[in-house]
Amino acid sequence: MKLKGHSGVVWFVSGVAATVLLVPTVIGASTVISYMGIVGQSVSPTGAKVSTQVQASPSGQLLVTPAAADSYYLESTYLYGIGTIGTPPASKALIVTSIHVNMSPHNSTEQFFEAWIAKGTSCQLSLVKKVDNVYLNGDAEAVLPYEPGIAIPSGYLLCGTFGSNSGGGQGTATVVGYSVQSNSVHFPG
């Protein structure tokens, strides 16, 4: 039987070719969708939405697992000078996904915020790794994203300072993230 001028063999070969082309595309799309869980929500087998978190193996490979609600971290700190803006919970590592910076009005046109990781119990003279810095004009806000996250192991601190081109600065730094088991985080510092 002929369909629109083509034999059944042509339709069969066309079907096989379409299958060969579409199967890898569908598999690739499902792989991409599973990676999207790193920065969003996934759905459990029961249909419930589950937030996800990122962990790193000792070799630095990212591992994705559901995040418990009590693992979320949100800390807002007002700074005038140098101070701690994030501390991992006891025996945990803190994964920082963003820092929200709100600079207070100052007599300067240019203000800055800097963040770094320090070892021990003090941010003074204990820089281990610089995280970020941002320069803004006047009374300003900025969101510094770090997806999938910056790992801060137990025994380390996330530190910050505000400054300006005319001396001291001040503002609020809000750290957003979640905690994981400290032994699941590889920190090369």
C-alpha cells in the first residue's frame, strides 16, 4: 500500500531514523532537567516538591540530595568595620548561595563591600580565601550570587567589611545558604 506516493519501506526507514535522532535528545533533555534540581526544586516520587542542596565529594565532584528544612541558613549582620557575617552550625559546613548587601548612606560617593573566608574564631588578620568585593555609589543594594554555592567548613568563618573612599563604611550583609555535613565538603584552603 502506498501513502501519499511513498512505499511502506520508506515510512519504516523514516520512523527508524526519527527514533535514532529523538532518543538521544530525550535522554539529553532528562539529564539537563535533573541538573536543574541544583538550583531549584525537584518532585519526589510521591509528588511533593522537595528543595535540593549541593554537596561536594573529596575530589570536588558535586552531589545533589534533598535538603532538609532545618538546613537552610539566613543571617543578617549590620557591620561598621570588620565582622563575621556567616558561621557554619556546629559540626556542619555552610554552603553560601548568595550575599545580599545593603550599604548605608555615607558621606562618600563610592562605597565597597568585601567578603572573605577566615580560619578560627576571628576575622582579624586571618584571611584564607577572598570571596568577593563590590563597589557601589551612595546608598545602594546588591545581590552577590554564588550558585551552586561556596563551601565554608566547620572551623572557618565568612567575614565581611564595608568601606568607602573617604574612610569607614557601614551596611547590612545578609548571607543565604544551607548547611551540610562538614566531612562532605572539600575545602582546598
